[in-house]
Amino acid sequence: MVNPSAHFAMNFDDEDDDDSFMDWDGFDEDYDPEEARAEMEAENRRIKNLPILRKANELMELTQAIVETINKEEDVLMMHEQMLANAMMLAPKIVGAEGGDLYTLRMENAVIIKMHARELLAQTSYCKAEKLATTAYLNVLRDEIEQFRLLFVEWVNGFDKDNDAPDDWGLFY
């Protein structure tokens, strides 16, 4: 009988060790960890100060405040949780798009952001129809989502279409 774990055994002998897998020619001998840390901090500050990210954080805070007013017993579809889930997805996806920098990755994140923002907008209509939350509060959220949409369009238009690596899925290029 064959031992199933035998197929996954690893051989750690040192006979075939070489560094041919590493491109040492591209290694930067002048690497300065302090300079790299400063560059990362500057990039983090740039992302943190993006108008679209600030607006996404505002949407999260506003949504959280509104859903706290929803009577959970009347909320049979658990709209409060769905709204929070949609609002919570905006900021991380913006950060992910900024961190990836490749056009395709940025656009993938942008599509997800758009879907969550539109779903949140639709949920405000449901909450109005079912009288789950104060209409005035929902209107404020709707206005903020519209401001987010305008920032989103401007942000997406700034993506560099030439900075990409095709992924053979046929989207965005």
C-alpha cells in the first residue's frame, strides 16, 4: 500500500543548492532602509489624504450612525447589517487599488467599489419605503453617496491605462 503522505515529502538535501533563481544583478547595494521607510510613510500619507478615501470613511461613519437608529425588530431583511457591510468595503478597496497601481487591479477594485456604493444607495430607498430610518438622515446619506460618486469618477479617470500587465481575462483593455 502506498503512503499518501509520501507524495508530499520534501527533500532538503544541499547538493543542488545554488542561487541561480535569484537575480542578483538587479539587487540594489545602495538600499537605504530609512529612505524606504520614509517613502512608504509618504505614500501612506498620500493615500490617507485622498479625497475619495476621506469621503469613503465619512460614508462609513454616517452609515453607522444611521443604522444605529434602525429598529432591529422591524428590520426583517437585516438591512442595517447589509448597509454596514457595503459601507465597510469602500475604503479598503480604495486602498487596495492605490497599492496595486496596475490598471487592471485598480479597475477590478473600482468595479467592486461601484457595486457596493450603488447597493448602499439602493438600500437607502428600501429603508425609506419601509420607514426603517428617518428620511432626512437617508437623504443626507444619499447626497454623500452622490459626492462620493463624483470623486470616484475623477479618481478612476486618473488611472494610468498604460501601466498594466494583461491578465488574459479580456477586461479593461
